[in-house]
Amino acid sequence: MRYEEYKVEDFIQDEFFISWVREQSSEVNYFWENWVKTHPDKKREVLLAREIIISLNYGQKFNFSEAESNKVLENLLREHISSKEIHLKKADKFVLIRRIASVIVIAILAALGLLYFNIREDQTMAPRYITKSSMGKFSSTYTLEDGSVVKLRGDSFFKMPEKFRNDKREIYLVGEAYFDIAEDKSRPFYIKTGDVTTRITGTSLGIKCDTLLNKIQVMLVSGEVIVDDINGNSIKLNPSESVVYHNNRISKESFNYEVSFGWIEGKLVFIEAEEEEVIRRLEDWYRVKFILPDGYFFKGKYNGEFENVNLSSVLDGINYTSEKFSYKIHEKEIIITH
């Protein structure tokens, strides 16, 4: 089967895909990052499969029977892929379950909160988690029990306990979201995204996690936050500042609110954007792939703002203010010629 035909359940069983997620070698990275760029329609499935595998590194050992493992895996896939019936061949299922073992099953549960088992460890009941997502949507808005509001960008999700603890509030984010956190100094709010944890008492901020590029950005709009990484680094942010964690390194940068959060109001904003940024954001926004037979889209930098418009209107706007080009839209491919 070709990768173009893969579903999530196929990716998580593919040895080459698993090696990319776990080993992060430069050669394998190059292949998969470029493959996703040329197949934007598969990005959603790749990201979900990647997050499932990543979550396996944080599990604890519990003894599940093979029947229980099979049930959990199939429920997981049905919940997050589609209503389409999933078929795993008996032999493939056996190999998969034996490879990931029971530790992987419970890790998936802990990471995604898709299913709950009454597991006791040291006589303590494990917390029950729920998952909120915007899969297949442009964005979704959720109000949490403490009054905090989460605006979740498309194809993102977060996990949280059914009820926050008395001493802290904690959620796990995959993807991109804007948070308006209700102030509660007695219960700090923690947002965990990959290797980065953001500590908050009450503030507004955005977090973007690009698992393909291994890049996390925390952008503070108001209030004050502290961002910690797994290496022990800690950075305090003031409004209009951001932290970028990329390839195991953390740094402080500025950001533009309209460019970063225009999606909340359906606005696509470019400010002094170079060709690579424009193509990447258009591909992500409209779920398309750009093909450049002449080797380039436009030269120089582009400024523009679009609100709730189709891709043709955006291309016409870019064409009007930059070097003239022709374009053809064929299904999910955009062919640019000069």
C-alpha cells in the first residue's frame, strides 16, 4: 500500500513512520517533512498518528490482556478517525499489540483521554480525562468549568480532567489554541504541550505546537506567564513576547497579534511575508498543495489581509500587488505559472 492511501491505523503500524517519530534522524526527518508538505490532505492523519506514538513514551506499566488491548486500540481508532468500520487483520493486530504491549495501550489512554479504566495504583483512583477537539473544523470554542475559555484551531485537541484539582488546573494541548484563563491565584493553570509547560494564574495567550517541525511557540497577550522546558530552562514572559522551543532549544521572540491570531476572526494576515511563509500558510489554511513549475511563486515580500474569502480571492489579491502570475486550481493542487 502506498503512503497516499494510509489511514491513521496504517501509519502507527509502519516501521519507517515509527522510526521518524521516535528516532528523529536527519534523513528520515527530511523524507517525512517533505512528504507532508507535498500531501497536505494527509497532514491531519499524520499528526494524529504521530501524537499517538509520541504518547507511548510517557506510559506506565499495567497488565492488560490481549483482548483488552485489542478493544482499546480499536475504540481509539474509531473515535478519532471516522465512523467507517476499521478492519485489522488478525495477524497484523497480533504483531501490533505485541509490539506496543500493554504499556502502549495505557499510554494512549493517558495521553488522549479517549477511554477510561478504573485502575488503582497505591490505592488511588486514576483521574478521569476528557478530550475536546476541532478535528475537521476550522475552529471550536470551549468554556471550562472554572470559566476559562479555549479557542481551538482546526485539527487540534486538548485533554483535561473531568474536574480540576483543588490545588491546580492542568490541560494537555496538541495543535494550536488561544486561551483566556480565569484568574485563580490559589489554583495555577498549567498548559502542557510536548516538552513545554506554561504556568498561568490568569491571562490571555496563544500556544502553537507544530509536531512535524518539533516547534512550540507560546505567545502572551496579557498578564504574565512562566514557560518551562524539560531541560530545566524557565522564561518569564511579558505581553507581546513569545517563547519558541525548537529542536530542544528555547528562546524569547516578539510576535504580531494580527498575524498570529487572525484565525480567531477568520482573518488571514500577511505582514512582510516572504514566499515560503505565504505558501506554507495558504497550504495550511486551505488544505491545498502548491506546484511551482517555474520554481517560484512571487519575489520579494507580501502584505495583505483577507477575511472569510475563498482561495481564488487571495490569489487574485497577491497577483494584483506582486509580480504577475497565472494559476490553475485542480482539486487540491494549485499550479502557479509565469
